[in-house]
Amino acid sequence: MGGFFMAQNKHADRFSSTGFIMSAVGSAVGLGNMWKFPYVTGQYGGAAFFLLFMVCLVLVGLPILLAELAVGRGGRGNASSSLTKLSGSKSWGALGFLSVAGSFFIMSFYGIVAGWTLHYAVLSFTGELFSTQDYAGLFGRFMNSWLPIGWQLVVMLVTALVLIRGVSEGIERFNKVLIPSLVVLLLLLAVQALSLEGAGEGISFFLKPDFSKLTAESALVALGQAFFSMSLGMGTMVTYGAYVQKSQSLGKATIAVGVGNVLYALLAGLIIFPTIFVFSIEPTQGAGLVFIALPAAFSAMPLGAVFGGLFFVLLAFAAITSAVSVLEVPVAYASETFGWSRPVAVMLVGLLCFLAGVPSALSLGEDPWLSFGGRALFDWVDFVCSNVVLPISGLVITIFAGYVWKGVADEARLSQAWFRIWLFMLRFVAPVLVLLVLLYYAGVIRI
Ligand code: PHE
């Protein structure tokens, strides 16, 4: 059998050290920062919520990120087999499989939203976006058409093309081009937003905390957001960790990804809040904020078509660098488990994932048969992945690294003091907080 179908044992394909940092930042920075983050910040308390998000990031996000990377590099396998190898028990591998399944389904809906951003970028540059005043109607008509599925296919093809080339030639090279472009676009748009007359109100909503706005629910949402935005609990960082060289410091990489992610969220907020406040738009309007409220704001702005177009390109870039990391999880799993070569694994998994996303994409139209329990299928998949699979897998990793895996210290290679702090977080702080989120969503605790 030729090398096309079966995996060949060639040199291990690994990241360079900057390539890894860029790829991990590329995974973390995504729709979570620019589409979800602004609207949950708007809904759950503005600046005070942002502070809570940072607390969650430090107490839970960073310790789990380091744990995932260490498990991946120690096990040198996919998100399931790494756990089996390190523990010698298939049960841990089965728990790890949950994150493989989760990333498959995350990709099925993430690719849909990434597709919307491409569509809006095109509409904006052609000026078509600004030929209407009814942005909610425009979004609704788009949802009711077949176009979202076409764009979802485009996203899947681009993602597959990157993954087919492998880790250093594909994932790393792609991120090394896109991340610097992302930074330039982000800075440009931030300068533009901050120079709008009356930007101050948006800035203070975003940065001046008013703690009376916080509720206990805000804390739980902030924790969930910290998880999603750091790409945790989906096997992504375990999978990427397996491609990191032994000489790289995982501690430093963890800090770099955390700081990169917060800076990005900060700048994204500095673009979005001043823009919507200047044009008197409510920040609390939910998932439509970016696709309904922002076009309205751009349409009232000088050179709005250009800035609007650039904004959606930025969003699309951020989304696709994350999509690449999400799809890699089931691809790595399939190629290792079934012995498939990378191109075959990418094509089969990509195709299945595209097909799995189609019903979700259709469920946002007016088809009531794809909605149950008051939620469209799309929202169910998001809800179950983000609030059930993600925290359970996060819990699995903290318990595994904190209590089960004996070699954890050798792989993490932290100084004595940092190691103690880390282990304390992994054993006592992170699992308790994650459990609270789970129990809350399970309806066991009410606030
Ligand atoms: N972190 C990404 C974002 O903020 C989403 C993501 C979740 C990526 C889980 C990988 C795994 O958009």
C-alpha cells in the first residue's frame, strides 16, 4: 500500500519555538475573543466582568493550559492516546476521547460562524452591506438561505488545505503569516475606533468597573469564557503540546499565550465598545452584536465600507487560525488510531465534520423541526460543547495532572516555587471552580 493511505514513519513533524507560540496564540485568539467576548461582557457587567475573566484566566486557565501542554508533550500522542500512554490505562484514554468528540462538534459549528465572517467581509467591501438600514433583516435573510453552508464549506476547505501540509509546513507557516497580519489589523482598527468622537463612554463601559453590576452568574460565565477563549478542555492544547520540542519552556509558553490572549481581547473590546457606544447601540443584544450592530455603526462612519471590511477580515483570520487547531484534534486521533496518512485523515474527518455542521447551519433558518426545547440545534451543540464537554474534560486534565500522573514535574520543569503554586491550583482551586460551573449548568445549584 502506498504512503497516501497509510501513515509513514518519517521524522516527527514538530513546531519551532516561535512557531509554536504563534500557533497556540492563533488557536486561543478567535471568535471567542471578538464575537462571544464583547456580547457576554455587555450582558454580564462590562468592566467588572472583564476583571473577573482575568481572575479566572489566572486561577484556572493558565494552570490547565500548562497541564494540557505537558500531557501532550509527555505522551506524544493525540488527546486520547497521550492519557493512555502516561497512565498505562485505557480508561484515561476513554476520558480523553471526550475532548476529541467535543472538538469535532465544536468545529462543526465554529466553521459556520467563521463562514459568516467571510460573507460579511465580502458584503462590506462590495458596499452591499450598506445598501440597507435593516441589519437584523439582512442577517435573517442570510440565515434562511443556503449561503451559510457554502461559506462553511469554504472554511472547511481552507482549514483542510492547511492541515494536509502537516505541523511545521502547514499549521506553523499559516500562523506565522496570519498572526502578524492580525496584529496590524487590530492596531489599525483600534486607533480608528479610539479616535471616534465620543469614544470615551464605550471605553469606560469596558474598562471602568462597576461591581454592583456583577452577579454570581457573571462569575460562572467568566470562567466558561476563560476556558473557551484559551482553547481548553477540547484536546487542542494536548494535541499541539505533542508537537512541541523538549527544549522549549512550557511555563514561558503558557504565560505568552495567556498574555497574548488578554491583550487581544482588550484591543478587541477597545474597537467594539467605542464603536457601538458612539452610534448609540446597546451592548447587551447578544450573539447578533457583531453581525447586526456593528454593520450599523460602520455604515454611519466615514470610510465605513473599508473599516467594516477590514474588521470582518480580521475576524475571519482569527477564526480560521482557531479552526485549524480544533480540526487537528480529531485528525490526529484518526490518523493515529486507524493508521491513516495525514491527507486521508484530513479529508475524511473534514468531510464528516462539514456534514455534521449542515443541520446546525440550517437550524438557524426558520425550520422549526431543527429546534427543540426552545433552542436551535446550532445553540444546542454550542451549549453542550462549551458548558458540558469543555468543563468535564478540563476536570479530567486537572485531576490527571494534579493527582495521577507521576512524571508531571519532569515534563513541566518549573522552579520549585512555581511548581508548588501550580500543583496547588491544579489540585484544589481549578477543580473546585470547574465543578461549580458544571453543577450550575446541571441545575444542581441555583443562584
Ligand atoms: N479559543 C477559540 C476562540 O476563542 C475557540 C476554541 C475553543 C479553539 C476550543 C480551540 C478549542 O475562539
